[in-house]
Amino acid sequence: MMLQLSFIEDIVQYADEQKDEIGQVKDITNQAALAVPIFNIRKLSNWIKNELFPALEARLDYKRYSEISRDLHKDVDDK
């Protein structure tokens, strides 16, 4: 699950570099660690559902997500 959070954080960091609004959601993995200091999959899942997803969804519609995802994959493919 932390790998998935790291992936989301990479997307958000890329968005921040592109001056996209979704980039305002910062330090996702640190926020998760602070919210769930003793690892518990159920508590972490609840934090993701109740805190992270709403913060991301407030700044990102599906069209913009698709654009960011395409750009991110394009950057990786170019290397």
C-alpha cells in the first residue's frame, strides 16, 4: 500500500513541477505516517479514503488526471 502512496506522491510531485493545482497536495507519505503512526492497514485505508482521496479529487478531474498520466509515461519512455 505504501508503494501505491509513493506512486501517487510521484504524480502529485510532477504536477507541482508543472504548476498544476493537484501539486498542492504535498508530503502524502509523511501525512500518512503521521495519521497512522503504528502501521494498521485498516486505519491507513480509512485515511486514504477519508482524507487523501477527497483532497486529490477536489483538485483533479479525470481529464486532467489522464493528461498528467500521459505526460508522466512519456517522460519515462523518453529516458
